[in-house]
Amino acid sequence: MAELIKMPKMSDTMTEGVLAKWHKKVGDKVKSGDVLAEIETDKATMDFESYQDGTLLYIGVEEGKAVPVDAPIAVIGKEGEDYKALLEAPAAKEAAVESSSSSKEAAPAENKVAVESSSSTKEASPQSPATATATPPKAESKPKIDKSSIPATVIRMPALSDTMTEGVINKWNFKVGDTVKSDDSLADVETDKATMEVVGYESGTLLYIGPKEGEAAPVNGIIAIIGKAGTDITPLLEDDAPEKVAGESSGGNEEAAPAAEAAPAAASDSAVSEEDDSRIKASPLARKIAKERGINLREIKGSAEGGRIIKKDVEDYKPAAKPVAVESSSSSKETASAPEQPATATATQKAPIAIPTYVGEEKFTERPVSQMRKAISRRLSESLFTAPHFYVTMSIDMDQAVAARGRINEVAPVKISFNDFVVKACAVALKQHPAINSSFLGDKIRTNEHVHIGVAVAVDEGLLVPVIKFADGKSLSAISVEVKDFAGKAKAKKLQPNEMEGSTFTISNLGMFGVDEFTAIINTPNACILAVSGIQQVPVVKNGAVVPGNVMKVTLSCDHRVVDGATGAAFLQTLKAMLEEPVRLLI
């Protein structure tokens, strides 16, 4: 008896899967344990094995298409067995909908044909062939092509991280016509977190390249096709082509009208400009500067071709030069005729004080938003406007931590930073306050028994959050080595997605910039994030005396759906006690 194969649920968060590749085609023999297909889930691409023996009778999903969990994807049974009964219910429902819509359209179509027929009979004339020609022909339905028989494989934009929605092609390592192997890196793709290599996993000739270098493609969008040289790949692209062509046609029509209107307007403006400036030729920028400085263009000699005045001519022009020359000439005459009045002549020679006018130039640069910046924008906006934040701030006396760090670094194999102290102290405190180590999941709250601490690392393009897993069980030296390693990978864009997933709590430290205090946005689905400021030397009161002290402020941002104010304050009290007496971290 035929068996209906459904999309399996391969992870606890999976709601749909993408058929990355079929390993069998219709008519192939299948044994229990054979890999039917590769399915891309929200976390990884996994092999899907058959649990039945028989013949693959039906494939319901094309490669690259997404299907919800439990939706039919294939049928396995005996060769020649009728399997249509298994698909009858959804097919009947779809047919009923199509029949209903087609019957509604049929009547108007028949009426229209009858009217046109009657009209053409009554008004038969030599022009009737033209009328017949003007009648739009009925669209012919194209026969459906079995794409599984085409010796080519579609390469789609893979989901290289859990938050990735699109990728930018940084560089193509091959061009159309090149021969590629299954383990060759086809391209470098910039995701929202890093730049990674995309491997085609197919051998053959590169027949098609979709997005060019620098262009973005959505996840599961076609980026390339690999197959046998000379293969017609048109059927593989026809699903996307109609929408693209229609969009371009519509866009072209919409842009045509403004362009047509702009042309006469531009011509009109040009004519007016030429009429006004028929005697003086000057560039628009030169005119603008001259107008701002109050300079008459007729007084400037142009240095460009045909005596045209340019920016340099206006800037080099000195308004006081001509009056001074005139006054100098007249004063020399007066001096010759009246030598007895030297004081008057000297006063006349002085030019009026001219305060130079500074003319600035407005300019700016624009750059496309990177995938990382898009992800930061999307995720932090969702967090801030979805999770009700509240903030708790506490000052911590770091005198003993400063002294302990100095002594530890004398014997430690690696240099321990204050951030390492904070990570370790938070890990220990989270074990005592599990409510802080929680996640809001819509209809339930998950309290994590493990401690995975995300550490925010600044990079040129934005921010990455590598995760120190099981931080409560690691020493200060181990935490220090891991944080430094992650920071180096982040700046070199070498962090892998699995190194940035699974955090239960996050720390953002701006202390190295001398920040006094700040608040951070929660890194969902975490319930809290700790903002760590710099250590400041301030006067403090100890044993009734004012003495210099080292104080660090920390601010805990909490999701009020999970954490209450008293719970957040209690966590900070424990963290404060840990850092003010670092010996507790060793217990």
C-alpha cells in the first residue's frame, strides 16, 4: 500500500523545511535507510531517510521550495500503484476553488465573444481584418516541463545564520562556463554576521550566475545553476522570470512619464538660462558663488574655453583691486598738483576694509546598509519595542578586584582583564538567580539551568555577540583565552554561526572607553543584559573617612515580562558581593 511521506519536524523550533536537494527521482527504487532528500531546517541542512521500501511514485515539492511541517512531500509504494487517493482531498479542494473562479469568468467572456461576433457581422468592411487583428489573442497554456529530467542543479542562497534573510555576493570565484567541483567555493557571501564561503556541492559547468558582485539575494533565491554544458536552463528560471519581467515593465512605464515630462522642462529651463546669460558665460557653481559674494559677473574675466567663467575665476577675483587702482591713479594726480596735502592723499589711497566671506560647500557620502547593520536594526528594534525594559543601576567598589587582578596576573598563564572578572562573577550569580537566566517564549518562560554568556564585541560594521558556553564551570584563565580568541575571530570575520548562538545572558562592556554609565538593549530571547561602565577613581567614605576609591557602575536591563524589579536588584547585590570580594569566585 502506498505511503504518504510528510515534512518531518527535525528540531524543536522548526516550523517549515526547505527541500535543498532530492537524491531520488520518480520511478527510482527506494530502500529503508536510503537518503531521500536533504532538508534545510532553521538550524542546519540534514539528510532525510526513508523508512519504507518501494518505488518513489510522486514528488510534491521542487528543490528550493519551503514546506510547512507535516505537509505532504512524496509518495512511496508499489510500482504502478494508484496513489491519487492519498492526495485526493487537497486536490479536490483546490479544483473546486479553481472551478468556481473559472465559472465566474466564463460568462462575461462568452458574452464578450457573442457581442464581438455580432458587431463584426453587421459592420463587415475592408477594415474588418484590422479589427480582427486588434482583438487580443487568447493566451496559450504552456505544457508543464518535468524539471527533474533537466541535467542541472539550482544553487540557492543558503541560510548561513539563524537571523539571515538575505546575503550579498562579495565575490564570485568562478564565471559562467567554468568547470567546478563539488567541494569548490563558488562565492564569498556577506551575511548579517560575517563573510562566509558558499559551496555548490555539485560538479559540472557553471551555467548561470544570478546576482552580480555587490548585489543582495534573499535566502533560497537562485544565485547560480550548475549542470551539463549546453543544458537549457530556462525552465529552472521561469518561476521567477514572469514576476521580474512584469516588475521591470511596470517600473519602466512609471519612469517613462516623469522622464518625458522632465525633458521639456529641462529644455525650457535651458532656453531661459541661455537667454538670460546670452552675454555672460558662466558655470552654475560660479554663478552661485558670485551671487553669494555680491560679485557682478561682468567684472570677471573667464579662463575657460570661450571665456566661460568657472569657480576658480570667481574665487580668484578681488573686488578691491579695481577701486584701489583708480584711487591710486587719481591720488597720484592730486599729489602732483597739490604736494602740500600729503595727509589727504594718504587717506584717499587706503582701500575700504573688506571682510572675506567664507563659502562652504554642502556634501555628504552614502553607503549601502550592510547585512550586519540590517540585522542589528531589525533585532534591536523588535527587542526594544516588544520587550518592556526596565533598568537597575548599582555602584561597585572595585578596590579588592583591582588588587586581586594585579596578584593573579603575576602568576596566571594569560593576562586577566576586569571583563573576565565580570563574566565569571555573572556566571556564578546566575546560578543563584535562575530567573535572570531565563527566556520569554511567548506562551511560556524557559528557565535555563546552563549558563551561556554572550559577550558583545564591537567590529567595524557593527556588533557581534560570541557566546562563552558553560561559563560557570570555567576558570578566569579559560574565560580570558576564549574571549580573546572570539574577539580576534570577530574582527577578522571568522566567527561561525554556532559560536554566536545559544546565549542565556549578555554582557556589554564599554569600560575601556571611560564611559561613566549607560543602558543596553536586551539581546532577545535573553531576559536580561548587563551594561558595564569604566572604573572611576572617586572619593568614597570608608570607616568614617573620605579616601580615594575605585568605583564601577553597572546597569541591568530587564524584560519585565520575565523579571521583576526586586529580582533584578537581588541579582545585582550578589554580583556586587562577588566583585567586592573576588575570593568568592574561587569557592
